[in-house]
Amino acid sequence: MQLIFVYNADSGLINTVKDIGHKLFNPATYDCFLCSLTHGTFKEHPEWRAYRQHAACEMVFLHRDEFEERFGATHEYPVVLKQQEGTEQLEVVISRRQLAGMASVNELIVAVEGVETG
């Protein structure tokens, strides 16, 4: 099993700078809830890094444009998808709405652990 985390942001240096500015100057309207949970303004949260480095399943992290190019599909972003080995089928396991309701990286970790063991 592979979990695919898709950020509600596009890749590239210019987009990264825009996202940092958005987080700094208007964080209340920043709508990549996944990024807000896993990263601070400039770097990945240490708790998240430690968790993902020892997770039981493979994790892939993609920006919206990278996901759409690779899989030829769209979703409500951000989203966490599950792909079973040997199949192309993707299943939403943590939705945008669920991510928006999470208040901390620890809540995300608990949700991901539930997917891994479920």
C-alpha cells in the first residue's frame, strides 16, 4: 500500500515563494490544510518528519500539478489517497474536509496510523 499526499499548491520556486508569503501575511485564508499541518512557514515540522521516516507504509508527497500530470485525475485538494500495490485505483482516505478540521500534526498522525492499520 502507498499513501499519496497531495498539497493544494503547485510546484516550483515561484509558487513556493507565493505560498510562504500567503502563510506569513494572511494565514487565515491559506487553504492548503495539509501543508499547514505538516510544515511551518519555512520547514517541515519535526514531529511529522520523524513519523513519516518510520511509517509502516510508503508515502508519496505531490503538489496538485504534479499529481494531475502523473495520474491524470483531479480531486478536492488537499487530499490523502491510498493506492494498493499492483492497482491504479486511488481511494480517498483523508478528505479535504477532514484535513480542514484537524488542529495539529498529531491529529494527522493518528488519522494516517488508522489508515495504515485499517
